[in-house]
Amino acid sequence: MSFSNEAYWGAVVVGELMTLESAVDPMAKRRAPVEDDSVMKVLIQDDATQMYVADEGRWTESAQEARDFTMSLHARSVAQKLNLKRFRVLFYFPDLDYKIVVSDG
């Protein structure tokens, strides 16, 4: 799915406090959820708490429940917007319960 930079950045208002949900995916309402456990997910894990970014502004201990960011570059961008000091971007394969760290931040 592609969208214009104007549409993406238009969701973030200058001077407004960045919430977890708005940083994660300002286009969330337009995106259909993926329920297939056989696909790879791209996750953000906080290094200090070992928790993953989840949907609806939550954090979770479960990689299964973590939000899929689809692309590692998007995941890094979101982690930086959330001001995470230390984080990991992981590829997660739910059907194998297998994780690969692809980036440390």
C-alpha cells in the first residue's frame, strides 16, 4: 500500500503531543488487518522492558500480539518517533515462533 507523504505527515500536528498510536500508524483506519500466521511480521521491541509495540497504544510481552510494521524502515522511524533509547527491530515468523534481530537502535 502506498500513500503520499502529505497524507502521512498530515496526520501529525506540529506542537501536539505524539501518542503511541499516532506515531505507530497514522493511516491505521485505512489498513486492513492481517490475520495470517504464516507471514513474517516486523516488530519493535523495547530493549529495557523487552516488550513489543502493540495495537491501540499498548505494549505487550507477546510477539504474537505485537503490531506488524510491514517494513523495517517504517519500524525504525516509529521507534525514533516514540523516543525509544534502545530498541530492536525484529523479523518474526509466527508459525515457527522464530525471531531475527535485523536492527538495533
